[in-house]
Amino acid sequence: MRSAWKRLKKNKGALAGLTVIALAVLASLLAYLIAPDNTPDANRMVLEVGGQHPGFRVHMLAVKKAQPVARVSFFGKLLYGQESDVTWTPVHSWQFRDSTLIVQRYVDESLSREEKYDLREIWYGSRQAGDIPLPELQQKITRERIFPVTYWLGTDKFGRDILSRLLVGTRVSLGVGCVAVIISLTIGVFMGAIAGYFKGTTDDMVMWLVNVVWSMPSLLLVFALTLAMGKGFWQVFIAVGLTLWVGVARIIRGQILALRELEFVEAARALGYGHSRIIVRHILPNILGPVMVVAAGNFATAIVVEAGLSFLGVGVQPPQPSWGLMIKENYNFIITHNPLLALAPGVAIMLLVLAFNLLGNGLRDALDVRSKI
């Protein structure tokens, strides 16, 4: 493994891919801590600022909600986000008049409308008297409840932050890739191993099944599985995994057919070892390289398939952010005034898929025993 790692480090493309993957994993783990919008599913809607360009900046007035919001633990926030206890209202300008805040509510760049808020309602969520003196309450609201917000990648048509949804959506892409690889490797390695090792009738039956599944268009097969299991987060993960095992099975079968006649396998049989021990302990470790390469390829394929399914409406369901779903929601902006809203998730998909492909190519070269250090 040390020699393989040395060869992998010399491959700049593979290292670049590994770096992108590591950053994506880190972003997915810390998504709700680093995203500007840390509400569940990054789903804070401010309809007045929908469809804005990257770098759009506006002041927000945060008004306390009347109903209390339960606070979650640190790990709860890390996994699911924290529901906000305030409602955001975009404003052009504001001024205090005794116990009232008068704002020019943002409608668009050139239009606004006047609204009045009771200071106690802003701070406490109701007009019940509080214990903070009026001058101090005005200062607190100015410091903590009126603040500038910058949407670095713009907003979608519902006024949600694209950057936040992009970060949270990384979890879906990496999750579907991970689950799909586990399912495809589990089924593919098992089917390919028994087909290549036992040959004969077993091989014919497995290859017949492989050819039948392979003859079906992958996207249609995923459609059928998704519709059978229902739309949802985990259903699409399982459906994608169940369509990728055939390629793994063919590769594993070919590798085992080449190894089963070698001397070390014959020696294991002569010592009386069982078939399962020979396959698991002696043959599979020697084909780890091709398995890792096909796993990287399946990871990239799963990301693309999930994005396609979400774009077509049978994958991850709103409001949960998915890169494919984000493209679907914003693709009409491509031909209007703000194409980056759809291009940003598209570029993210391209970079992550390219990273896994580069890593797969690097693993193929690094794990080739004929390569020189």
C-alpha cells in the first residue's frame, strides 16, 4: 500500500480530485455550521428578494416570532439545522418614532412600501411590556435586529440563499454516491465472485441475469424502482445502487476467472480450505485494485444519475436541497437575466464527478503492480 500511495502522490490529477472530494466531504459535514442560512434544508424564504444576482446585498429586519422555537443541541444543529426564531423582512431604510419602528419595506430596487412595527413586537414577539427601557431597546434593535445580508451566489425564485442550499445539497450527492457504491459492491462482488469461481451453470445463470439487467436502460430501471418504492431521500439512494451492480459483477468475474487457476489458489484447495475462505481470504484481496477503481467510477455515476432523477422530479423531493433539483428550479433563468442560479449547481456536479473520475484513473495507475515506483 505504501508503494501505491507513492505512485498516487505523483499523479497531480488524482491528488487534485482527492482534494476536491475532501473539501466536499468537509462541507457536507459542516454544512449547517458554515452556511449563511442554517435553517433546516436551508429553506428560509424571503420572496421579495427572489431571483437576485450573485453578490446581492440588502438590509434585513428580524422580527421575533410569536410562537417560541425549540432550541436543538449542537449535534442536532450539525445534522438537521436550527429553525429560526425570527422572520426576515427586507428593508430599504428605517427610523424610530417613540415605540414604533417605521421601515420602507423592500419590494424591488426602486420600489418600497411603508410599514410600522411596535418595538416590543420586534424584540419579544408580542406587544406585552418588557423590562428594557425604550432608548436601550432602540439600540438593541439597531445592533441585533437590523443587519445587512449578502447573497454571494444569489437567490432562487423563492428568495432562498443559493450558497447555503449548495452546501447542504452536497450531503445528498455524497450520500447517494456512498450508498450506491456500498450496494453495488456488495451485490456485484458477490455475484461476480460466485460466477467466476464456480463457472459452469452458476456462471451461466449469473451472466444471464447480468445481461438482462444490463439490457434495460439505467434511467428507466431507476424510474421503475423509484416508483415502486416511492419518492424520497433513501428510496432514490437504493434505486441508484441497485442499477450499478452489473458492471461490478462483470469486472469481478473476469478478474476471478484469471486468478482461480493460479498456483496459490490450487495450493489453498490442496490444503482443504473451503470455497468461501479461498474467495474471501485469497482471491478478493488480490483484486482490490480493480474494485477500488470501479467504486470511484460508480460514485461519479451515482451523482449524475441522482441529479438527473431530481431534475425530472422523481428523486429527492423539495424542500430538501439537491443539486439536480436546484437546476430544475432555476433553469429558466439561463435564458433570462441570471444564468448563474442554474449554472452554480451544474458546475458543482461537474467538479465532483470530475474529481471522482480523476481519482479513479489515479487509483488504476497506482494499484497496477507493474507500475514502477
